[in-house]
Amino acid sequence: MRISHSAAALITTNSLLACVSGYSFEQSTYTNESEVPFYGLSPPVYPTPEGNGKSSLAWAAAYVKAREFVAQLDLEEKVNLTVGYQTSVCHGHTGSVPRLGFGGLCFEDGPSGIRGQDFVSAFPAGSHLAATWDKNLMYAYGKAIAEEEKGKGVNVILGPVGGPAGRVTRGGRVWEGPGPDPYLIGIQLGQLVTGIQDNGVIACSKHWLFNEQEYRRLPTINYGEAMSSNVDDLTMHELYAWPFMNALRAGSGAVMCSYQRANNSYSCQNSKLMNGVLKTELGFEGFVVSDWGGQQSGVASANAGLDVVMPWFGWWQNLTTMVTNGSVSIERLDDMATRQMASYYFLKQDEKYPDLSISPYNVQHPIIDVRDNHSQLIREIGAAGTVLVKNTNKTLPLKASTARFVSIFGYDAEVKAEAWEDPTRYGGGYDVNWGWNTFNGTLITGGGSGSNSPPYVVSPFQAIQQRVVANKGMLRWDFFSGNPTVEASTQVCLVFINSYSSESFDRLSLTDEFSDNLVNNVATNCSNTVVVLHAAGTRLVESWIDNENVTAVIYAGLPGQEAGSSLVDILFGDVTPSGKLSHTVARKEEDYGEVLNSTIDYSAFPQSNFTEGVYIDYRAFDRNGTVPRFEFGFGLSYTTFTYSNISIVQRDNVSVAEYPSKNISIVQGGHPELWDVLFEISAVITNTGEVAGAEVAQLYLGIPTAPVRQLRGFDKVMVQPEEAATALFEVTRRDLSTWDVVAQEWKLQKANYTVSIGASSRDLRLNSTIVL
Ligand code: NOJ
């Protein structure tokens, strides 16, 4: 990385800190580790590299068109492209150039379905999708969401979510993304971006970077600046930036910078993050858009690499002045406009893109139904991401004979009437959107911009009732009482509870007394109690998990509009459970350590030091020897699997040099050699049970100097009884590398790497070693 900068004119937090600390950032590498800035300092990196389309022929062609387009614009038209307006139609809309037939780009939330519209689908949340561990479903989800956005004429989808990564267990938005493992997040992000963009919509991967908590995510007049996430260089690369590499590699046309400060410089004016890591190291060709209201400065943000400001009318005038007086160069402005247009052409949105048909809320409009048959996919993902964690004496699946008399309890079993009285409760509003919570009944997603607008909700009660009717059974229910009456002849009691979470605040607890008492009260009177939990994040279960009358427990996640149907598929065995946890469920909250809660700091310049480094979730539990209740990667099935025949084959056509070679130019996603497959590892998975089922085989590597084991592959294979299938893992150079903070490169170590394949992060069935 050779960067010359002219920070003299820019009095930013970055440059001030750099002056104070006396670092020189013009060197290509640091000479020793003590020179590498620790967290809290964000080195200035200027100027912004101009996007050039060198990543691929498709990007090159897009850049030719984008440059031609921008060359025809005057100053005001160029500036106009960089400004987003919030309209009653689009959540954000960049300026248009009518004389050239460009209508601007329309941006909409969000990651799990279009928010605030009718005749659109409510998909499962990102965390639910991750619990499927199914790459094909991840791709199909991205494609389906894009079909809906495109169907309504939206150009940019504000997703997928790769951060929060889930550092803070009680973080309010953890459920929007996969959970606290960078590899799993990376695979999901890559698949979603590919699915979205294969269908012509620009994916806006977010939030770049370190948006790990809600408390003080923005500056306030009363308190002061936003929280600063202080993260060291190695942790940034190996944990938080890692998943975005997959998104970029898959071609993400946009990236959203985040609200909070990163190493004391606001993310949307952080030159190290945008000019340095994103646009230099990772070769980003597209444009950076601010989170809504996330731009906190003018010149500094423009020169640090921000390309589109959302949403601010005033920016138009200010940027024009800055360019006229030279504080922002015309080259930077051209680059801002060119990057945006390049993404537009890269996705071929100039060729027959549907007209915008987003409707303002509660204004009569023609029906534009974009749902196609996505309800089937939603139901499938709903079931595939449902995680069974306890099943004593084969309580599940229920059969017509064992579930003739069913009792249903708990507020989460049914959609309550109130939910339909207030449209903002189901995504009707743009800004007031609290999603679904305890008071609304069945929790199908979390709250805030990651929420969605279901066209209907199939509640668990409704779906179970249908099945009971078909079985000529008998149903009793009570959704309100904390200590309901259980009829003596009930064969099975289903208790529904949930745990709500939303953008804009962090959770206060991973349990709640009312729900825990409800479970225990029912279990006292019912020897066959099945608990179903819809949860926006981690939910602990200690107060009743060992109760012997609690015979089965299901984490039903945040399954979207087909919640009840997906659940019934699992409950009655039409689908064999195959979901696995994408986070660790501890025995007690304190087991998560310092990162249980968001950092609370009342000072004017609040600081959150990520001193745990890469040791979050299972990495920390493994290091500390803490026994979880349910480990990362865990989930039961109705069948059983054995693992055998581990095989490791080194690909002989790639170089296994210590560092990736120097003389290869960077493309979007980083150094291309990082993606070379060095080893193919496989194992045979045999279904030894009586029903067909899918197994998520997981590959963990022990990389020297890194956590004892890290997820570096997974493969979900469907296996018929008494048959076998091969799980395959392609291990890339990046998967084996660590970030060298001195050389500022990914590096392979000459050492032994342990290889384990198993059914979870603690159920490792096969072991071997790679020697480099
Ligand atoms: C703020 C959220 O942080 C972001 O994720 C969302 O896309 C925007 N608001 C727009 O709603």
C-alpha cells in the first residue's frame, strides 16, 4: 500500500491524531509492530483512489459508459448525483439528469423485504437465514428479494447486513445479520450479493464498519459525539472487514458507511476505512453511501471517500461551494459521480429497468404484486433455519396419535388484533417501525429498518389448528395467562415465547421472567411440554431447560410471514430439522464477558475499546474453557449421522508462498490470490437413522497464533436413510492466513494447522493436520 496524502488542508480527527502521535503513514509497511497504530487512532489515508474498472471486463465496460455520461454533466448536475433526497416514495433518491434520461437511483430498505409497501413479502431475518447454513437458500433469498425490489423499480437495496457482526450479545441489531462468525457472515454476504445482483439490483452491503451497538450510535446535543469503536488493525482485518471482502468479491455495487465513530473518526469521514481499506486494499469500484444522517462533516467526508450523502438537501449547495473554492477537487467530484454511474451500468440498469411503483403510505394506488411464489421459499427457509436443541424420548416429530389433544399457550402463538390496528407496527411507516414484539404476538422479525411489511402472517396457532383439524384432533389454547390451566388429558403442551429486539436500542436482558415462569408453570402441569422460541438474538434457557417435563425445545428464529407453516413442517416431521445455531447460547449471561452489554460511556467523546480482539462468541468460550449450554453450530435432527473418510488434497496449480505475490494488481474483493483454493477437504456423511435429513458438516481450522479453532467451511448435504453423501470444503489462501500488521498483508505461516470436521464447534468427529 503506497499512499501519498495531502492532509494539510484537512483538519479532521484523523489528521489531528496522526500529528499528535507522529506516525508517518506514507510508508508502504511499518518496520515493526510497535509502529502500527493501536485502536483509538485512525491514520489519514488520502487521496481517494479513483474507481477505474480494472476488476473485470464487466466493470471496465461500466466505467467506459459512466465516464462518458459524467463527461456530459456540468458542475451542478454532478453535485446533484451525490445528494440523496428522502421522498414520500423512496427512502432515498439521488438527483436525476432528465436531459440524459437518468432518473436518479431509488434506495429502499431493506435486508429482509421492502419496508412500508403492500403486496411485498416478509422474508426471514438475516440471522434466521444463517441458521440454515445453506448456501443455495442464501442465494435464492437474495434473488427473491431483488425480484421484489426490481419489480417495484427500486435501484438499490439497503442490504445485506454484514455488520453488526454480533460482538455485543445484547446488541439491538444482531439479528439483522448472520451472527458472530466472520466466515459464516462472509459466505452469506457473498451469496446474497450474488443473488441480488444477478437479478439486476445494486446491493448496498452495510454497515462499514464496527457498527456493533446501538447505544450512542449517533451524536447528540445533550451528550456529545457518537461512540467510538476502537479496533486494532488485526481485528479489523480478521473479524470485521473479513465478511465484506466476500461481498465485494461478489461485486457489491454499493457500501453503506456507518453511524458511529471508528477509532475516533466518524465512519463516514474515516479516510482509513474508505480510502484505505475499502478503496485501496479491497479495490472497491462502486460507491459509498452514508447511513441516513450519518454524514458529520463536509470536506472531510468527501475527501475521505464518501460518494453519496443520504439524505440532505443542503449538501448540494455545500459541495458546489467546496469544489468551486478548491477544498474538494473536481477529480474527487467526478469520481463520486462516476462510481455511482458505474454501479448503475454494471447492473445494466440502463437497459429496460421497470418504472418506479413504490407508493406513498395510505394513498390509493394500483396493485403491483411482486411476490411471485416467494411464499414457498420463505416457508422453506423458515423450516431450514429452525433449530431443534432438545428432544427427549423422540417427543418430536408429533404424530396424529401422539398429538390428538394439543394445548397451545403463550403470547407468541398468535398474531394479536392490535398488530393490525396500527400500520406502523407492520412496517407501514418509514421512520416509526417497531416491528413485532411481545405485545404484537408472534415475532416474525425484529424492529427498525431491518424489519419488513408482511402481506399476512401465518401464525403458529393458525397452522397448528389446521393440522389438528386434519388429524381430527382437539385443541385448547390460552395466549394471555402466565399460569394457564392445562387440561388433564392434554397429550402435548406447546408454549410460545419470544425475545424482541430492535434498531435504536440494545437489549437489557437475554431472558424475561414472565416467559420463563410461563414455561415452568405449564411444565408443572404438563409432562410433555414443547417450548418454541422466536428470538431476535441470543435467548438463554437456564431456568427451564433441565426441567424434565420440558421435553423438546425449538429455536424458531425470526422466520417471516410463513412462521406457522414453517414450524408445523418441523413439528410434524414433514421436514427434518437441519438448522444449526449461528451463535453460542451460554449458561449464564456473564459468560459472554465484557461484550455482553454495549459500552456505556457518558462522556462527550465516548470510547468502546474492542480489547477482546477476535475473541468473541465461541472463540472466547473456547479460550476461556467456558462450557456453553448450546455451542455455536449445534442443532439436532430427527435422524443421526456418522462422519468418516476425511481427505485433504492440495491443489498443485497454485502457489503456497508465504505472502500473496506483489506484482498482481488488486481487484474488488482484495488481492486475487487470497481467493485461490489451496486445499480441497472432504468427508463422508452417512445417515444412520430412519428418516431422510440434511446435515451441516462444519470445518474448523486451528491456525497457529489465532483462536484454537475457527470456522472455515461448511457444507449442507441431504442424505437418505442408510445412504452417504460427501461434504466438500474448499479452503482458500485467505482461510489459512493471518493478517500481518507490520507487512500490512495476509500471510501464511510455516506451521501445522489442525483440521477438524464435525457437527458443531464442539462436536468434532474427524481430525487431521495440514503442514505448510
Ligand atoms: C438507518 C439504518 O442504520 C440503516 O441500516 C438503514 O438502511 C437506514 N437507516 C435507512 O433506513
